[in-house]
Amino acid sequence: MNNRKKILITGVTGFIGTNLVKELLSRGHKVVGIDNFYASSRERLQLFADEENFRFLEADIRNPLEIEGEIDQIYNLACPASPPVYQKEPLYTLETNIMGMKNVLELAEEKGAKVLQASTSEVYGDPKKHPQKETYWGNVNPVGPRSCYDEGKRAAETFCLEYFNRGVDVRVARIFNTYGPYMSPDDGRVVTNFITQALNDEDLTIYGDGEQTRSFCFVDDLVRGLVKFMNYEGELFGPLNLGNPVEYTILELADKVLALLPESSSELTYEPLPEDDPQKRRPDISRAKQKLSWQPEVGLEEGLKKTLQYIKYKCSE
Ligand code: UDP
């Protein structure tokens, strides 16, 4: 294969990393994966144990990265993304986003590699504009429990811009809520919480009144978008929103999950809304549609069924 690339993925054993590496290996690329297992498990590596095109390095991107050989592309996915996980050690999250980003960009500059940065819809904070376009500057609390993630990702985008201005080919994807196989069942996010609770006949925990909204993208759609973005010919800094534009309230999501498990005796229970929890979130994906001819294809029901299958299997192991 003459267009085989050498690709580095940071955060390779995480949820999106695992799905991405599977896709890139299936396309015949060589992948070097980095992780420090902060929010993932070493066991994940067993999936790739027989892959001759996969190499793993245990490393923390907060430290300068030394990688031998050529690298064509770098996907920077390293950072916990679940609110309870990234809030556990806020300084770790902030440093991973900021120092990690700088180290990744330095490596890209040294190797002449392209970089795709996994940014986030959290750069819009609790948005005052709806749906969110990339031109919106956001509404972020700089001194709240989510700031370590939100401001870290915002500063990372600024790092990307300044290295782009120095000649590094950087692309910034703002990823909206994503779900699917290889999410850790206990990672604390809403889709995994609801599925795990429904499987265990526990009541589904609705934070606040459940009227807040999110737009859920199935991971296969997201991975397709990330790869298209990385391989777009020519410069395209973005930022580009990647997400599913169909919006649901959290109560609607709970109904969908319960409908998939009619034998479950779970009901709903209400808990306080976490501080600074965004009230609404929906991506405007016109830019990604126009530039990449990309849009999600998997609906919430189909995606939830696949996620449920995976979580059932994980919980039975
Ligand atoms: N949420 C909920 N119950 C849960 C977990 C989350 O009602 O068990 C809500 C949470 O308050 C938020 C939405 O679901 O409004 C999405 O939360 P998640 O942690 O998945 O991601 P976020 O989009 O907030 O980063």
C-alpha cells in the first residue's frame, strides 16, 4: 500500500482512541499508540496484541515526547473527557491539555507531521447561542469545576493556532458528546450511567430536571469524520464541529434507554444538577458538511443498541 502512513495516537487506549486505532489499522496504516492509563486500562492493549502494525509506548504527554522514526500524522486524544473523571485531579487535566498540547506540537514540528487536535464542544461552555457554530466564542466560567477541562481545551486551541502560524499543519476538531463501544461502563457519563443502571435494575439518575439537552454522536460516525478531517487535502485549521445535530433532552435519552430494556425494573430518580452543567448543546455542522462532505449516519436508537451490547458483554466478563 503506497499511501500507508505512520500515525501516532495519544490516548490510544481510551474510548475514541481504541475505535480510531481499529479503523486506521483496518486501512493498513502503521500506528504508534501512547497512553499513561490515567483513565483507561492496560488490558485494552490485548485487542491489538496480534497487530504487527501497532506499537505501544507508555508515556505521559505532559513530558516532552521522544519518538524514534518518521511520523506523518498525530491524533491528540489524550485527556479524560468524563466530567467526574477530569474533575478528580483538575491540575492533571489542565496540564495534560496545555503542556501536553505543547509537547505534541513540538513533536509535530520536529517530525513534519500533521496534527489533529481533539478539542471539544466544552469550549462553548454553557452556550448562549444555539445551535453552536464555530464562530461563537462561548460562555465559559474560568473559575468553576469544569474550567480545568474547558479552559485547558481553549488554551490548547490557541497553542494549535500559534503553531499553525509557524507552519505546522494543525487541524482542530470540536467534538460533541460521543458514545459507543469501548466506553468504560463506569466512566460516569450519561449514556454509560443509564445503560449500566438499567441493566442492574437501578433507577436512572437524572441530574436536575432532565430538560437539559445534548446531541449524541455514535463513535463510528465521529471516527469517520476525524479521519476525513485529517486527510483533507490542503490546509484546514478549522475549527470544525464534529457531532450529531439531533438534540435530545436527558429525559428523552432515559426513555430511549429504558425502551431498549423492557425487562428492566428501573425507574427515574432525581439528583442535583452539577455546577455549571450546560443547559443546551447542539452542533451546527454546516462547516464539516461543506468542507468534508461529512455528516452522521447512525441514529440514537441504533447506536444505543450497539453500546448496550458492548456494555452487556463487558459486564459479563
Ligand atoms: N447526567 C445525568 N445523569 C447522569 C450523568 C449525567 O442526568 O447519570 C446529565 C449531566 O448533568 C449532563 C448530561 O447528562 O447534563 C450529559 O452529561 P455527561 O457527563 O455525559 O457529559 P457532558 O456533556 O456534561 O460533558
